Amino acid sequence: MSRSLSFSKRTVAIALAASVVASGAQVVAPSFESPFGAAVAQAQQAGHITNDDVKFIKLENVDGTELGDVSYSASEGSGVVLKKGALLKFEIDIKNAQPGDTVTIKPLTRFTNPVTNKDSSTTYSGIRLVSADASNTLTVNGVNVAQLKVAAGGQATITFTDGVKNLVNGTANVNLPVEVHGIYPEGINLDAPRTTPTTGDWVAQIKTTGSGEELAEVGNRKVTFPYTESTPHKPILSAWGGPGAVVVDEEEMTANLANFHQRLPFMQDVEVTFRPLKENDNDVDWKFNDGVEPVLELWTFNDNGTRNVSDSGTIKDMQRIKNMGINLQSKQNPDGSLTVTVTGVEGVDYPNGIKPVVVLRGTNPYVGSGTYIRDGKVGMLAEIKDQKSGAPVKDVETRFDVPPSAALDGSGEDAKPAAEATSAIDGLPEGAGVDSPARIAGKDTKFNFTVKNTGNVPITKVEITDPEGNKTEKVLDVPLAPGAETVVSVNYKVPGDAQKLEFAVKATPGALDLGTFPFLVDQSLKYKDNGDGTVTLIDPTGKETIVVTKEEYDKLVKRVEELEKKQDVYVIDGVRNDDNSITLTLNNGQTITIPAAKKAGLEKCLNAPGGALLALLPVLGLLTAGLSQLNVDAINKSIIDWQKGAGIYNEEAAKFVAQNRGPLGALLGALIGSIILFVPGLCGDVSLAGALKESFGKGSSTPAVPAPKPAPNTDDQDAA
């Protein structure tokens, strides 16, 4: 019975080629790949939002009226009083926005200092932002397309997210709460505060990704604000948190205490217990976060008793503070309060004295957090006691406003990205590797993927993942317009043992999965089991190249097992040499010689001059099978006489044939076979009968003993 089997690289043909070529797999990046990475490459190619895309709408009072020049007081300046709840409004066209693009809006007031007469500018005073938003999301059609972060007294930043890729066009409306805020210098030696109305020029500065460092200034108007010089600080025990004391996170619905500075008595050791304050429904129910870190600041004073507000006038280095003999200890109490003890202050010999200030920092990053209440307050109670006597000094209540949240909303047309792809192997006929296996094993091969845009937005990038998981990105020099197509190529060295390769193709925007594309690798060297102890090797085209014995085949298999991932080389021809070795010709023109194997029995007939007789055996058997059952002495005698007359009689062989007439007759017949069986040298050094005897190992009283197996031959040669 014959059979036909396909082998992988771990089969005979690849084993034969193994000594010729061996190499690993690698991915060759195509010339289009950006050396700076996909994100940078995309940014270089795509459009970005610019200053021209940001439009100033108006400054709106709490009653909805549009404001021009504004003031903090009806009696000061030329403008209308800007009241709590006023809004700064902008409109942003987001059709050009890309993920990672930013828009910053920074209120800026330029003025002349009424005391120093020097020109200055500030974002902290004049018309300033009130909100302190940690995160405010712009959602369009249910998709997050941007995040808004606002720093009170600073600037607003809109950062576009990946969601913006879901829009073909759209508009973002930004409403920023603002107020008129004054300047309050410290350390002025006055008997009472002094306020000087100051008028400055206000603008909103716009900066966008697409415009680089270029600034646009919009909304120009006058603003009048107070410049108030304050009294000495020694007796003051108030707390301070600045404009960003409370940060709102509407997504998490939290109001967060960001920072807290509690002033303590002048030159006094104290113990202060801080408690979250909630006395009414408008107070945020909050608690300290884990990891609150109290530290000290030391305020120093000038000869006139006012605070030294220079950088050197505030000591913040904790090691320096410890070296002065001042210590701070803290603990969080079971009731949720925080106790801080400051000692060593009274013994400090410092010119004009010091005032300790406890600063609470959060590693969360906030000091504490609670449930957000619109227009609510975050309160703190500081119970200050003398450290030595325990006598109460003062209870200080502080409440910080929960700032109004900035508004960010928008609308836009949904992007509908779509694409399709087809695959092919460069340089091969259509369908090669796709519809039928291709002979590409072990070869540097270019795989082509044709991508067609079937959606309504340009495609900016194609990503291909090879069978080993390596990704190749092509950022398109010109975004692929709807309806257009492009070819993306990847060079890949196919492993020598590959049978099937799979590439994954994706496109941007929309993270489009265009599918997995398989390529079939032709590893089709076959063999045919001849059923007589031999096999016939067949090349990829179906051509029978050579017949080898099982012993020879087993040797090749053993060789295969020692080889991995070799190049696609296979046998196209083979010849058996006079010494019974085999020379094989490979498809690359090289040759390999397989040393001779020891032959026994019928195997000897394969390389004998009359070896072709084996092919005639079935025919002879059919012609003479009817004679196989005859065992007449007269016929036996005539056969013997015939053999002796021909000079080919061999008593031992004749005895073997006589004893095995039945089985032998089925192959050879009784009469004609008798002649053929005993022709000397038909099977190497023996007759066909002798070979049969060796094969059957029977027919006499003593079975044939096989010759010892020779040692493995290590002299395999590669003609190359």
C-alpha cells in the first residue's frame, strides 16, 4: 500500500539542505518608519489646533449681561462692578484638534505699581480665574474628547484626548468663573491698612499647540482693583490657603483641601489640634487623607517689627530649623483629628524674633477630601494651646470657599472611520501564499497590504503586526482620504520551519482592526512508501527524484532532528553511485552526498546492474502465479537439470527455493523464476535467490544472521 505525506522543515528535504544555510528571522523596518516614534510622526503629519480656532465670546456678569471695563467698587474706576458668578466665555473649533493638543487661556493684567511706580503684570490679581478644577471633562456625543484643568489665580488648560478622533468636526464652549481680586503686600509698617485703587489693562492670552510659542491676546479691557498695604503680622493667627486652597473634581464629585497654612503665636511653643469643621449643611463633610505631612515655616521680622517678605525672610529648610533647636512632632488621632506640637521656639535667639507657621501638605496629593457641594465651604478648626501649661491660646476657625466649577461642553459630528485591506506577496503571482502555499520559507520576503479608506475621515496611520508580534507603523505623508487606497509593505524573513504566517493590520483613527491575514508556506516535499522497504522522495512539483531504503531514510530523519529553522532548500534530483552512496542535487545548485548504507537481502538489488528486475517481479508473479502450487518431482528435477545445464545451480539456494515454493511462486512463478533466481550477481554479490534468502531469513535449518550495523558515517559532504 502506498501513501503520500507532506513534511515540514523537519523532513528529509530540509535535512538535506540544513548544512547549506541556517539563519534566524528578523523584521526589516520599511523606509517609511519614523525614527522618532509613532506619536511624534503622527504629530508632524497631522494638523493641529491653532490660535485662530479659539474665539473670545464675552465677559458676562452674573445676570447674563456683557461686560466691558470692570471694577471692584462702584465708586472706583470707570467700569461696572464685576459680581460673584461672572463668566469668561470662549468658543473653540475642534475640527483640527489632535490627541495631546492643548489650549491654554491665561488672564493677564498689566499695571503700574502705585507704590514703586514700576510696570508689572499678574495673573493673580485684576480679573483672575476663580475655579480650581482638577478635572472637568468635555464630552461630545457621549465620548470624552478633552480634559479641562483650571488653576485659580492662574490659567485654564484644555487637553484633547484620543476621543477627539471620533469627531469629524465640533465646537467646545468654555465658561470660566472669574472675579476682580486685589494685591495685598505684606510687611508694611502701617498703623492701619491702606488701599490704593489701581487700574490696569486686562487681556486673555491664548496659546495652542498648532501655533507654537505664538500668543494671541483677546478681550482687551480696563480693570480697576484694590492695592491694599497691610498691617504688621505679629498678632495675626489666621490661616491661609491661597486661591487654590480647594480643588474641585466634578468627575469624582470631591472637594479637596489642597494646602493649608496655620499661623501660630509669635515666639511661643504650642500644641495645635486640627479638626475638619462641619457645623452646617453648607460645610463639606471631609476628612484628612492618609499621609498628611506637617512641616514648618518660620517668618522673620525687620527692625520695625514688620514681616520680612523677601525669599530669605522665610525659613523653610527643615534641617536648618532643627539646627536652630526647633522641633515638630505630629500624630493622627483616632477621632480623625491631627495634633502638631512645636517646641524650641521660645529659646531661639533670632533678631526681631520669629513666627512659626504650620504647613499641611498632602501626599494624596491633597491634605483632605470630602463630598463636593456646589458653593459649599471646606472648614478647619485649629485648637491652639500653650505647650507647657496646656492653657488654651485660641480656637481659630477657617473656611475656604468651594470654588465654582468651570463649564466645558460641546457638540460635533461623529467620525465614522472604516477601512478594508487585502494582502499579497511582492513579486509572486496573484494568490500565491493566500490561495495556495508559496515557497517562501527561510527567505526575505516583502508582504504587501492594500488599505482602502471606506469611512468618512482621513486615515493617518497603518500598523502591521508580524507573526512574531513586532509592530511596524506607517504614518502616511498625506492622510488617506475617504475612498482612496494605499499599499503598505513589510519586509519579513520567514522562519525556515514556517508553515503558516499571520499578519494583523490596524488603521488610525478609530483603532480600526482590518483583520488577520494568513499566508501559507509551501513545505510540500513528499515521499511515497513503496511497501517493499523503500520510499520514493518527491519534489515540490510532484517529480519523483530518487528511491532510498528505510535505513537511508531513517538516517536522514535522524539528521533532520538535529536541525532547526533552515532555509527553504529541497531536492530536485538524486542518483545512486557505484559505491551505493547517494548524491542529491538541491534547488540552489548545491549537492549533498549521503554515504552508502549496508545492504542486505533484496536491498542489494536496488543498486545492482540488474536491479530493475525488482520492478518485474509483480509481472512475473502474475504470469506464473498458477505454477506456484505445483510441486511435482518431475518438474523439480527438470528445473534442477535446467539450472545445472545453464551453469547456475546452487544446491543451498535450490534447497531454499524448493522449501519455499509457495511464497516464492506468488512472486516469481515456478518455472521462469527458477532461471532468474539463480543468475549470479543480479543483487550485488549474490543471486536474486540469495537476496531473497537474506530477506526472508528462513528456508534452511539455520535462519540468516544479519550483519552487524556499521558505525555512523561522519563524512557527509556538502559539495558547496
